Amino acid sequence: MRRLDDALRATALHPALVPDAVKIATLKLLNEAGHGSSPDLQACTMASELLAYCALGDHRFCEERGISVAREVRARLEGALEADDSLDARLVLLTLHAGIIRDSLIEHYDLHAAIKAL
């Protein structure tokens, strides 16, 4: 959990803003994706970037992390919407279910149907 907290801090999202249940679920998803029960910092960073993007929204994430990182993570989000069962898709669904995704992203990507399915 400490690695994930460190990765969240590095991606401009304070770990206290992420519910423990989301962190535990993220670690479980990383484990299921083959990163082991104690994922390394690289795996945690990869997950935390998408969590931070969802939680902060495009504009704030771009301010905090820069436009090139924001573009990369935005592309991952868009790819996740097409690949229903990918790790990224599961992380986005987790943010939806936990209610930590920005409304602006829900509207921009028309995620209302996904919310209703929950």
C-alpha cells in the first residue's frame, strides 16, 4: 500500500483523497493483471496515473503533470473504453463505482450508461 501511496503522491493526487477500498481494489487488480501481490513502484505508478487523471480531471491533471503525460493517460482512458476487460478499463470502472471520477470526464466520454450499469 505504501508504494501505491507514493505513486499517488508522485502523480499529484494525495493518497488521503483516495478511499482505502479503492487502493485495496487497485492492488488486487494489479495482482490479477500479473504484477504480483506486492506490485513494484512502476506498476503502482501506471495505475496511479489513471486514477489521478480520473480523480483530478483533464485540466488539473495537465496542470500538475504536464501536457505530454496528460496526453498519454488520456489515450489510455480512451483505449480502456474500447477494451472492456483491460486493467485500465477496470481501473476506470473502479473510479466510477467509487464516485471519484470527475463529472467532466463522465460527460465528455458519455459514461452515464456505465454508471447506470453499476
